[in-house]
Amino acid sequence: LARRCYKQWLWFMVLFMSFSVIYVDAVWPMPQMISSSMARYTLNPREFIFQYSSGSSAQPGCSLLDSAFERYFPLIFTDYRHDEWFRFPFTVVVHVERAECEGYPDADSSESYKLSVCSGQAALRAETVWGALRGLESFSQLVYQDDFGEYFVNETKIEDFPRFQFRGILLDTSRHYLPLHAILKTLDAMSYNKFNVFHWHIVDDPSFPYQSSTFPDLSSKGAFHPSTHVYTQIDVKRVIAHARLRGIRVLAEFDSPGHTQSWGKGQPGLLTPCYKGTVPSGTFGPVNPANSSSYQFMTRLFKEVTSVFPDSYVHLGGDEVDFTCWKSNPDVRGFMLKMGFGTDYTKLESYYMENMVNITKGLNKTAIVWQDVFDYHEKIPVDTVLHIWKGSPGQIQQELSSITLAGYRVILAAPWYINHIDYGQDWEKYYTIQPLNFTGTEQQKKLVIGGEVCMWGEYVDATNLSPRLWPRASAAGERLWSDERMTSSVIDAFPRLVDFRCRLLRRGIQAEPLFVGHCRHEYQGI
Amino acid sequence: MIATLKFTALLLAVVVCRATQDYGYKDVEEPTLGDSQYGSLWPLPQKVQMSTVAFKLSGVSFQIVDAKESSSGASCSLLQNAYRRYDEYIFPISRMQGQNKKKAFASVSELQVWITSADSECDNYPSVTSDESYKLSVDSPVAVLKAPKVWGALRGLETFSQLVYEDEYGAKSINRTEIQDFPRFTHRGLLLDSSRHFLPIKVILANLEAMAWNKFNVFHWHIVDDPSFPYMSRTFPQLSQQGAYHPYTHVYTPSDVKMIIEFARLRGIRVVSEFDTPGHTQSWGKGQKDLLTPCYSGASPSGSFGPVNPILNTTYDFMAMFFKEVSTVFPDAYIHLGGDEVDFSCWKSNPDIQKFMAQQGFGTDYSKLESFYIQRLLDIVTTTNKGYMIWQEVIDNGVKLKSNTVVHVWMGNKFEEELQKVTEAGFTTILSAPWYLDYISYGQDWQKYYKVEPLSFNGTDAQKKLVVGGEACLWGEYVDATNLTPRLWPRASAVGERLWSDKDVKDTNDAYSRLIQHRCRMVQRGIPAEPLFTGYCAHEYKGV
């Protein structure tokens, strides 16, 4: 069957040359290579199956793909009625080279896949289950309904792989607590957009919702509420499992030494007491880097964190450290003297971050840190990943150049601070970013491993998260997955994104409109 | 306003923490947070006297009842429904069952609602002259809410529900309080646009609900416009058949409209419909041939259409029949006739119109043609015994208006001058210009809306009296059911207080403290009102 399909395919390739094909536009983000024809096939929910190919290393029992089949059936047949009649059987045959059905996606997981749709059958081939998930998503987006509710898919051939390995979304659960269902829903939408990293900025100054089994006081004293506004170990496991099934890594961030006000509530002695003249003022600054107990605490906490979060990377933060409190504290000043740091507090911060990176290394994890850590010229292992979050476009390019020149890998977040809102179609701004537009060698450009959309939480909670995130983040999603030349036009992207946002709505994602218009099925909540 | 004693217990536990860094956006002005002596009241009543003496509300026995002396009774379903609604707001979890235990503490066992005038207006529609004043006296064992009409009782019930808070053991409590209240402005409106995006009924109803919590009293329904015509007309069904986004799923049927009007009435909210002409009518043209002006490209029609064609008698026949229907469907005494942003280029291109201009002696002044159209339209609407509202351009363009016209000021720059001009000409006016809530920006923009003073323009007292209120507008270019509610609330609440409370209520710190709690209350009542800043609500939004 597969061979016959291929022959037909060649015939249709000729056909494309003469027809402009509308259904090429269906998939978001745009696959690397896609072509389709006007030949369309009916899909009937009663006669539609997913099947493992006989040679596939993944076979029934592969929980990851079994549950993906279960998920994608209703995503494809959005208003499945139990029709009694059927005409056209259709099978999606999935072939996976290496079945890591029980594993976690990681930094080097392959996500490439090939999809070929022809009469009665679609063949989906992928090296890994993660690639199979991306292919299922693409297939589901190829299916459409006519005015009578009948489902169709056009003859299509796709070869696809991500442009960038790291395609993340940051949610901030400290400035506002996000109920579990809001996080899970975001993970669903991420998979529809082929994002693969959930960067969980789980704690920060305002609150500490992560319930630590080693240090339960951190959340019982540092969360907004000790029982309603925390993530229990079961919650965290659920997020990780939900993400895994969608091929999404969960990257936990425990930002220190700054952004730690909430930590201090449950861990006395951790933060630096600020002084007013010769007496403590009663307020606290960053983590106290002069106390060895700080590092003992961090070692124990990160030992827990790295065992709870299976990803081989952990985010250590390291941004925006305010030195005024350290400067005011006589013990910290004494430590500076002892270490020979003079009055250069960036050296003290370097010292702290070096210790943190080493703790992480000792736990066999790779550290990701915000760009500040590089800016202070700290001695950090060369496998550390730098995360760019600030600056004008020119400064960002400069930062990309210098970080990659120093041989570090880098993730770009600065242009995608999506919490900053504006009137009008700001998705265009996110869409037209060129992550590799900086001065550097080919080798340097390879060190840009991806990008991240950040939704900081000052003004965002469960009431407005989804519509503020989608479809604006979708613009970044395509930038990070697709070929830049194929997707450089905002004008071409607009109608595709309009359709895609209606598809998101249909799948229950509260994605806001791009402009005047309508969806066949409007959002039914409030 | 008198507040003799400090009110410390809060209805909802709310904490706001400051993020010391906000990632490069340092220009956001943060009000300082303290407890307001007025608890979570929003909008602030005209006169509040609150004591620290607290009473309990029993989950078993507390009830809202008609006072014996009240002119309203069990037959007034408007109030009976309101009692049930507010009972559920006060006790959101199902009421405890069982025997009423002997009370060991002072409690409030009843809220008696007393309609003092002979005609409660229970079965009326609220109108521009409806009396919304009330007096509320909370004491043990009985609290009394006195209002001349049901409309004031509705406002008072909302206020009563805002006085109730949970003590540290979770028991419902209320402090001894005396309130005298009335609105500063009679027209406190909210505009929703159901043409640029269709808004499902559910969304409109939910927002009417939230309007009542913020003491808004006018739903300005900008129901049709260029992009779509979702109003299903009985007289001209083809208007929505052809002009809606979808003839069945994206329309408001007569029964939908009826339901919305009744839902609004039960909350003391007027529904003022807007059928904007002669511009903003592209969608009308699809279902009504020859209504719009054919535009010309040189000597031949270009295939596109402009504003309503003002030179044909058929246009006026259509409008007469159409507005006759509208005036019976919408019971309010006012209809909004639009009249904004008329683009003259199409009229100019059309040879028939040019001829007509010459015949009428209008020269090349197309605002005279607009005036001609509006004049005839106003005459038509007058025969339906309705008053009308129009956008400010109509008066700016020198159209002669009847003295009872309400002019709606919407243009952003120099609204003070416009108010001065309009009121000098003796017209009643409402203000929207500073309250276009569809314009979003990063940070706490509610303060901008809050700080507007509608009567800041130069004018006599008589002129100022002509400003009957204002409206928050949420135009629909970028708004549909997915984001409407969090975009509107609590930003519109800032406008709500400006229009209801005394002009001296302008302390943003005090407002911030109350508004944070008010937004958490809206969230708890099921409305996804977005946060003002970092912090939390005891009961977070449970939707998606």
C-alpha cells in the first residue's frame, strides 16, 4: 500500500505545479517541507484508526503513543457523532525507530518526522516517539470539516524537524499562583504549537508555592496560603507527567541569590539582614553568600529539586541582584575583605553563582542562568547555558555575539516578553524576530539553541493568562520551529494564524482574536 | 462622608507583595497598600458610618425579607429574585441545615427591605429618571434597607453584600453601619460591541451581572456595525440572514434580545440599543439592496458601497419601518442613532448624489447632506416617541438637533472643550472619551480612568448639570468572548466609582485597597476579573 501511495504521490507532485494549493497553509507552525494536492479523502470517525507499523519499535503498550492516539482522536473529530454509516476507512500507521515510551524528552531528543497522507492511509515515520507526537499534531491540523460536518484530509507530504532545539514558555507562579488546571491547559496549548519546554519560574520574591519535602516551611510560611496556594509533590508530578506525554520538558527555576524574599520566611538565616547604620533594619536582601550554611541549605534543596524534576537541566536564575543590602551588612563586608574582593560586589555574586553551578554539577545537572551571570564575568563551566532577557535590539545582538564568542550556549527570551501588552496586533513584532541576526561565525550561531516566551506574572493570573498568551505566543512558536525564509511574511502568516486561533478555540483553548472577524465555533465560556 | 471608626476586618483575605524588580518597566506607579477604613466597598457610597462593633450572620437563619411597611411584597419578583441572588453571594456554599442554635453572640438575623414610596416600580423598566437612592442601617438583630423604589433597593442589596466579610474562623460577619447613598450621575454606562466580534449571550449576561456589582445602570448595546449585523429583525430578516457572520450561530434572535433586556431590568440596568447610521453600515447593505450609496470610480460604479444613500425615499421608508420595530423591541426611552465617522468620499464620487447636492443648494458641503439625512432620521424616530442619543460629530458638523438630544462625547483629545461646547449649546451629554477601555497598555491603567473628573471643564453650574454621566466603551476590534471579561473588569470598576461616588472620592491608595478586594469578590462570584498587580485572592478563578 505504501508503495502505491508513493507512485500516486509523484503524479500529484506534477499537479501542484499548476495549482495553487490552499491546504498547505493548514499547519502551524509551518513544517520545513510540505506539499499537498487538491485530492482529498473522507475521514469517518467510525472507520478511523491509529496503528503501529509492523516494523515500528513502538508497539501497542507504548503508553506515550497510546495516550497520544486517545488524545488526538477527539482533536481530529471535534464533534464526533455516532454516525451509523461509513464509506471510507482510514488508517494512520505510525512507525517509530527508537521507542522511549517511558522516557522523558530531553535536550537532545529528536523531534523530526515524516508524514505522508494518501488515499485511505497516512504513514507517519519518526526516529523517536517525540517526533511521532509532532507528526500527530501536524496530521490533526490537516484534517478539516466541510459545511456539512464531513471530515476531510488532503493528499499531503511533510518532512519536518524543528529549527531550534529549545522552544520554551515561561510561566511565573510566584507573583500570582496559577491553579494546576491553568498550567495543564497551557501545556496542552503548547503541544498544539510544538513548544517543547515548560520553564517553570516556580518561586520568586512574592511567594514560594513549591512544597518542599525537605524544607516544608518554605511553602508553609512563604506561599500566599499554606494549603490552597501551593504545589504539592503530587501536583508537580502531575505537571511533569502531563508534559511528558506531550513531549514537553519541565525546566524548574529556583532563582537565587536575588528574587528570594519569600524563601526567607520559612528559612531563617538564609537571607542577608540589611543594616541601617550599625543596627539591622529588619529587612532582608539576597541570599547571604558569606554563610556556609547558605550553601548547605542550597545543596539539600537542589538535591531534592533535581530528583523531583527529571530534566537534565535546572535553571539557577542569578538575575537582578541588588548589592545595597550586602553593602550595608558588616559580616558581608568582613567576608569581602577576607576573600580579597575589595569593594567589587560582582565578585561576591560570582563567588555565589560559582558555588551554585558546582552544586548543580555535583548533582549531574547542567545549569541554565540568566545573562547577568555572564555579564559579571563569572567563571562558570562552559556547558552552562545563558539566558538572554534584557536590552534593546542592538544590545541583544551584542550579547548574542559575545556570549557565543565565549563558547557558551544561549537561549533568547528578551524579544518575547509577552506579558508586556499593547493595543493592536503585536504578534507581528514577535513573529518578525530574527534570532540569528547577529555578528558571529556559523559555529557561534549553532550555539543559539533556542528561544523562550516569557509570561511574567505581575498582571497575570488564571483570569487572563490564556487569552494573553494565545495566539501571541504562537507567533514565537512558528519562529522557533519553522524555516525563517518560508515564514518571513506577516501577510502570509496572518490568515493562517487566524485559522489556527479558531482551531485552538475549538480545542478549548481560550485564544484571543487577532482582529475583527469570527470563528465558526466561538468560545463558550465567559 | 463620615467614617468614625476604623474598619479592619476584611471580607476576603488579600495580600499584595511588591515585586522589587519588574523587568525593565520601572515607570509603573504603584499605589501603596493599606487597609481602607471602608473595607471592600465599591463604588464608595455617598455617606458611610461604620463602627467596629461586629455582628454575626447565621448561615442557618439569616434571611432577606420584605419589611412589613414595604409597598413591595411577594408579588414583586424583581426583588424576590434579587434576595435569592444576594443570599447566594453572601453564602456561596450551600446554606447549613439544622436547628437554629441559641445565639451566644449578637447577630443580624434579618435584612428587611422597605420600599417607601407607594409605587415600588417593581414591574417597570429602569429609566433615566429612576430613583436609585437608598438608606442602609445595619444593627442587631435587624438590618434595614430603605429605598423609595426597587432600583435603590437593588443598589442597597449590593452594598449590604459588600459589607459582609469572614472573620478569622470563617464566620460571616458584618459591622454596625449606617449608609446613605445615591449616584452622582444618572447615566453610568458600558458599551459592548457585538458587531466586530459576535458575543455569545452568556458573555453579555455575565457582564450585566458584573455591571450590577459595580452599580452601572446602562448597557449601551452597539449591536451592529460594518463587520456584521447580528440583530435578527422581524421586519427585515434578511439583514442578519445576509449580514451576520453566520445566519444561525452568530445572531441575536428576538427571544435572545428579550432575555437580555429582562435580565438587565432585574438588575436595574437599561438597555440602550445603537443602530449607527449613515456610516458604519457595510453589513446592512448585504441584506438590504439599494440602502447603501454605490461608490463610483470615474464614471462607473466601483462595486463598493459607502454610507446609507441619503437621496432615496426608499431609504427613509426602510428606516421608518426598521426603527418602528426597534422602538418596540427595546423598551428604553432612548435609542442611540450613532452618526459618527461618516466618510464623504463615496458620496462625493456618486453622480446622483452630486446632482442632489446641487438641487438642494448644498454646494460641496457634504456635512449639509449628512445633516439632511440625520434630520430626516430624527423626525422618523421622533414619531416612535423615543428620545435619541448621537455621537458628537453630529453636533460638530452643525446638524440642527432637537433640544432633548443626548450628545455622546467620544473623541479623545480635548474632551473638556467639547463638553463645554455641547453644554453651552444646551444639550444633555455623556462622556466616553477618556474611557475607551479597548486601548490597553502595560501596568495599572485603572488609575488613569479613575483620575478623570468629568466636570473639570469651564462652564456654569447649569452647564455642568447637563453632563448626566459617562460610559466605558469596549470596542470589539481585538475583543471577543475569550478576553472580554478579564479586559473589562476591574478596569471598568474604576469608571464605575467615578460615576457613582462623590467627586471628592479620589484617593488612589484607598481606592487600590478597596478595588483589590472588590476584584477578588468578583472572582469569587465567578467573573474572571484580572489582577491589578502581584498578589492573590483567597479563592482564585476556577475557570480555565
